[in-house]
Amino acid sequence: MFRVAVLASGRGSNFQAIVEHERFGVFKGVEVAVLIYNHPEANVARIAEEYAVPSVFIEYRGKKRTVFEEEVLGTLKEYDVDLACLAGWDQIVGARFFETYRWRLMNIHPSLLPSFGRKGLNGRFVHMAALEYGVKVTGATVFYVDISVDRGPIIVQEPVEVREEEIALYSSDLPGDRERAVEMLSERVLVHEHRLYSKAIQLHAEGRIRVLGDKTIVDYDEDWEEEWREREQPFIEHQKRYWARKRHALEEVLRSPC
Ligand code: GRF
């Protein structure tokens, strides 16, 4: 089995999607070996418990970064990890971590890099920047982490169209409209993040990604893609049910009087 670790700091929806790819049998020969998290209250820890994935909390406060990273590296070694995936990890990766896991360390970003990939631009601010700029297409990127934070060889990207409705809401002066636009766009991109990360993991596990300097060459074709889509179907159905419920709840909240 090819063993994956996820490193996360907060909500953990990407971690959950990766675990669900395993549980729905989408992955071939890939398992999630451990979750590493660095905030004791992080929601991601609750998800790991629910799915019975081993999890390790590593305190980062009050320590030098090198010491913290040694502990992370020690845990990855202990769990015999082949690939480490950052998913909402709020720590910058230091040289030793990057060198030990060179081209075995991935991250996901909610835009089409290099757009909106500046240092310090993360979470909802990425989507805000996209709406502010007025782009018509945004998306998600999975890439290998190198020392340059949000640069590093791109593995896969998925475009997502920005809806005119979102641009109109973002441009509105009415209270709450801007936030609603950012939330709508970030949720739609997130749906794609949840599929894209696992695809990159599977491609990596199959040894299909070659790094050439600052680029990658990914060896897969339409047949591979079709087979992946077919295996992913149960996850996609599950995802559709989840978002339908969530949207319903959101609409209820919006309808209810303040
Ligand atoms: C995602 O949008 C990811 O692209 C970014 O941080 C967010 C993490 O979300 N790097 P979650 O914790 O996986 O829900």
C-alpha cells in the first residue's frame, strides 16, 4: 500500500474528501496512514476520529520552527509515509522538510496558480482577490511544494467559471452581498478541490508524475481519466447529496427573519 499523510490546521474538508476517496474505493493501492494537525481545537481532528484515521497533534507554539518540523518529520517516518499532503496547513515549510520530502510533498491552492498565489493570500481572500480582479475563470491547483511557498511544479489544475451572478453580487452595495459572492465562489471551487487532490495523489502513487526542473510531466491519457471518473462516481454522488443538504440549510438561514 502507498501511504499518505495529510497535514491540516483547521476545517479539514480536503482531508475528509481524501479519506472518502479511500472509503468509497476510488483509490487503487492508496491509504491514508495518518493525519497530522497543529491546533488542538481543529475541526479536522474530529473528522479523523469519525473516520477512525490515526491522528497526531503536534504543538507548534513556543517552539523553534526547526524543532517543530523535526517532530513532523519524525511522525511521517514513524508512520512510514510515502507522500505528505498539505491541506489547509498554516505553517510555512522549512528547507529540511522540503528537502527530505522533495517531490513527495503536495499542496492545494484554490486558484489557477500563478494567479492569486501571493504570499499571505489564502482562504477566502484568494476568492475575494479573484472577484476583485474580475476574472471570468478561476479554479484549483495541486502542486509540489518547494521552498517558494505557493510556487512549485504544478501537477494538475481544474478551471471553474466565475458566474455573472457572483460578479454582480460582489459589485453590489447591499450589506452581505459581497460576502455571499465570496462564499458562493469558494464553495464551488471547493467541490473541485475535493476531487482534484485525490486525482493528483493517485497519479503520484502510480509513478506517473515526472518533475523536470520547475515543471511536471504527467503521464496519463483519456482512458486513465475515464476509468478514474468511473471509480470516482460513488464519491461524486455522495458529494452531490452533501452539497444539496448544505445549500438547503443555507437557504433556510437566509430566509429566516433576523
Ligand atoms: C482549501 O481551500 C485549500 O485550497 C487551501 O486551504 C483550504 C483548506 O480547506 N490551501 P480545508 O481545511 O481542507 O477545508
